[in-house]
Amino acid sequence: MVIVALMMATATSAQGTADDYRRAYALQEKFKSQNVRHWAHSVTWKDSTHLFTYWTDTDNGQQYFEYDADTQTRKEVAPPPKTEPRHRFGRHHQRHWMEVDEERFAHPVASPDGKKEAWIEGDNVVMHDAGQPYSVKQPLSQDGTLGLYYSNNIIWSPDSRYLFVCKRQPTEKRYVYYVETSPADQLQPILHKQEYAKPGDALPQRIPVIFDTQTGRRIEGSTALCPKQYELGTFAWTADSKEVTMEYNERGHKTYRVLAMNADDGTMRTIVEETAPTFVNYTRHFRHDFADGKRMLWMSERDNWNHLYLYDMATGKVIRQVTKGQWCVREVVKVDEEAGVIYFAASGVNEKEDPYFVHYYSIGIDGKGMRCLTPEEGQHEAQFSADFRYLTDTWSRVDKAPVTVLRSVADGSLLATVESADISALQANGWQAPEVFVAKGRDGKTDMWGIIQKPTNFDPSHTYPVIEYIYSGPGSAYTPKSFISYNWNMTPLAELGFIVVQLDAMGTSWRGKKFEETCYKNLKDAGLPDRRLWIQEAARQHPYMDAGNVGIFGASAGGQESTTAVLLHGDFYKAAYSSCGCHDNRMDKIWWNEQWMGYPVDSSYVESSNVYHAAKLKRPLMLVVGEMDDNVDPASTYQLVNALVNAGKDFELVVLPGIRHTMGERYGEHKRFDFFVRHLLGVTPPQWETLSDSPQP
């Protein structure tokens, strides 16, 4: 009887079986967003009207509606006409996003009054009277050379007198080469070449120059305030044609300036200067120049929180800090100069809710009268009518179905509930919302927020291994906050018999600059000390979670971080799946890595390299790489493979022919399932041929 009871217990608690796999694959259909009724999608205001359109899924398919905000009535309308997809022919694609424009292509640029045109010819600037033959021209410069030429980015002053352009010093480019081993249209492999600047590479430099077209005088600006350029750009004339403003991003990102160059004598002055001993997060940039040319609205993290500051453009002095508090401005929607109001999105204002929830607000340019326009507790996405009289707001939480409402922008008052999503069909198919969980980080006082996903057949009396999905770095925060019917990274994996978690630990964004600076010159940190504490506390409060049996997976930065977890925290993380990882930051793209790891390249890059730590591997590791990855150089994975081979380490490698940057596609997803079933459940995965939903040729 004891033996029979044990056998029955084993049968009921079986995990990683063929049935589990079939059920996991079936959830994509069961939990698809089309099974959510009355979820307003693609809410879009129509031009300058008070009408907006959207569509929802119904029992009869998609329905399209037009809603009148003035009368708060709607009518069904025909779906918009389908647009034909744009096809690319052959292998001649558009410029890749990593390719730098050398600014050499000559094209005439007309003056605002239409009387003159200027262009680049023979590395120099030439000009002629509009309407005349191009052979009748006037050279404005003669000092341009192959190695220091004038850019084709020519900008006329509003009064058509002055012409601004930069002399550009190019650099030798770095390229990454890819072998496409199995092209679809031929037998033999194809070698591809892609421009790809990496940390430490030389970058083009610019010297600002102004030409007075009336006198022919050339005025070259000093680069004393903009040396060691990572970028010098955003050039614009002031309305009075007296100065050219520009933005300077210092190499290493510790200094960022807004500069102004005088058209009369070429002197350069600083309007705004941002400095930090670590990094200025320039990707979180906003600037608005007022029409009067006297004031500027600027975004900064200088007080540890992302806020708005009003500047006097003439003196470079701060007039006032417009927004303030221990919360972050996320986006400026509009600056209404006439009404003296700023509309913006922010998170963390309400101390009683999840600090990542985005709400929309209005505030006076004088810093007074801040008002919340979207008060419900949740993640909000607002769309404003052209005249900013109305807004539509779709809000939700991971455990709250989406609701779309119409509000007055004047005071945020609720005018109508447009749609309330119905998830009863999802719930009938077994859908369960993830649990939001909060625990203290390594400092013992700061909350780390995350979610816990269970399988649909969850049994609280059973013990489940834990798998963390990781993506870190201060580019943003990554844990879902809004409703998701089917989470690609979590839902099917949990169904195999795991608890899958995701959280934002120290080193990510929107919790203040000190919080995100944890990663500086230390990407190997990845918030891992906070993550293990969070999982351990979650397991303490949820006995069904086995904190002694934890796996981790991720792609790209998450691919680097998941491997780091088993190399440097192998006492806690027992297995890792890592796809397309930037395993050595010296091998990856320049902008991401110099932003967080600094310049020049130093020993901190080595210390954060998985290649450097490869010999420490003691846990199961599966590496996945797309041979055509045009985001992270595939050599980064291959160099880690080489180090592991040289160290005599056992690991698994999956190379996906023809695939670019990826978590693994359907094939890699199945490999990930098998990997964790084998190493965390201790179960031999079912044969692929027995599963109808497995990747088949």
C-alpha cells in the first residue's frame, strides 16, 4: 500500500511530461489577445477633430469604431484599407542603423528667402543664385580636404544671410563580418559586411563654421567647449539669426552641454551644462526652446530624480526647477506656451502604489498647480486630442484588464468609460494573473518590484523550481506593468512545472540616478545581489517556491547577465540559458557599452567580461547565437565558447543559421524548455517527434 501511494504521488506531481509540453504550446492559442473582448486597440485621434477611432475583438471578429468626444457616442465604421507591404528586392537593403552617415552626398540647400542655394563640391562649400546655372557659383571655402571636409548638413539662418556648417574629420571604420551559411536562394555561403563601431574606437570630430554670405567672411568656432566629441549635433539657428545652438556629448558621457555660437565673432558659450562623476544619461533627453528665444525647458537627473528645469537662454542660468520630488518625469507630451502649461508623464508620484506606474499630469510653467489627469492605480497610456481639450486613457495592471476612458484635459474629470475589457474567456481557459511581489534589496531598505508567474495547474502543496527571466541595465525598467494575455517569456515555461519570475533590481532605471548607477563600470553586477534576496524572500513567503533550485535565462544584455549569474553566483543559480549575449563589452556596440562602462576602455571591461571568468563555470549552461546577429557581434558568444573549451568546461551551444538577434526562435524556445526540464526538474524531456507542436522541418 505504501509503494502504491508513493507511485500515485509521483504520478500526480509529474512535471516536464509530453502532456505538459502540449499544454504549454497550446496556451499561445488559448491566451491570445483576440480572446479578450472589448479591449480598445489603436486608439487614434482624427486630425484636429474631437473624433477618435479604435478597434476591439468580438465574437464575430474585429470591430472598428469612431467615437465622438463631444457627444460621447460611438458608431461602427468600416475597417481602414489595407496597405500593401513594401518589398525589398535582392540584397541591397536600406542603410543599417549602425552605419554612420559620412555627410558627403552633395545636394543643394535653398536659403529661406529662396534666393540662394548652397552645396558641397570638392569637400568645400559653394553657393549660387537660385535659378542660375549651377556652373555659375561662388566658392565660400577652399580649405576642405579629404581628411577634413565640409559636411553636407548645411543650415541657413532665418534671415538668409548666414550659413552654418561643420568641418568633419572622419575616422577609419570598423566592420563586422558574417557568414550566412545556408542562404535560401543559393547553395554557397554568403559573406556579409556591416559597419559596427565598438568601445574605444575613434569617432568623427566636428568644427563648427559660420559663413557670412554677404561679405564672404568665414568664422570658425573654437572647440574648447566641445573637445573629445562623442557627438556634436542638434544644430539650430535662433530666431533672430544671431546664434547657432548645438548639443555636445563628451566622450565618456560625463559632460553634456548645450552651446551657442555667435554669428558675428564665432565665440562659443555654454547655456546648459550637465556633469556627473559616473554618466549623464543622455538617452533620457528632452529640450524645448520657447518661441521668444529667451527660455528653454530642459530635462535633468541632477538632483537624483528626472525632472524639468526652466533656463534663461541669454544667461545660462536656471530660472526655476519646474517639477520636483522623489519621482521621475518619463515623457513631456506638450509645452503649451500660450496657456503656460506643460503636459507630461511621470512615475513614482503616488507613494502608495507601484513606483513604476506611469500617470499623466499637467503643471504650470511656473511650477505650480500640478494635477494628475489619469488617477486610477495602474499603468496608463494617454492620447490627447489636437487641441488638448480631451484625452483618451487606456490603463491596466498585470492583474487588471484594460479599461479605456475619456477625460477632460482641463481638470482630468471622467467623461465616459469607452471600453472595459472582458477576460472571462481567458479565465475559462485557465489564465491566471501573475502575482506582484515586493522585497527589499541589498541595502535592506529599497523595494524591488517584480512578478511571479505560476502554471495553470498550480498546486500550492507542491514545490516548484524557480526560473528568472533577466534583462537589466539602466536603459529602462523591464518588468511588465500593464496587462498581458500571453507573456512569451514566462507563460509557456511556467506551464512545464516552474515558477517563473521577473524583477527590476538595482542598476535599472526610473528609481533615481543612484539606483541606476549601481551598474557603472560594473555591468557584471546586473542587480544579482538584489535578485537572489528577492527570490529568497518570495520563497520564504511562498513555500511552493524552491529557492535552492533556481535557473535563469535572457537574451542580449540578458544573455550576458544570465551567464554572469552562473559564473559569479553559481552557489545560487543552478543553470542558465543565454542567447545572443554581449559577453564581453569590448566586443559590443559602442553606444550601449561606453554609456555604462565609460571611456577609455579599462580593466573594468575585463572584470565584467564573461570570457575572463569562463573558467569559473560549474553549472549547466546553454549558449545560443544567431549567425546573422546584427545587434550583438556573434563573435562575442564564440569567444566565450573558445574560453570555455580551453578551460575544459562542459556546456551546450546552439547556432541558428540565418537568424539575427533573438531569444532563440521556436527551435531555441524548445531547447530552453528541455534544458530547464533536464537540469532543474531532473526529468528526461519527451522526444520532439512525439509533440505535434514541436519545431518540425
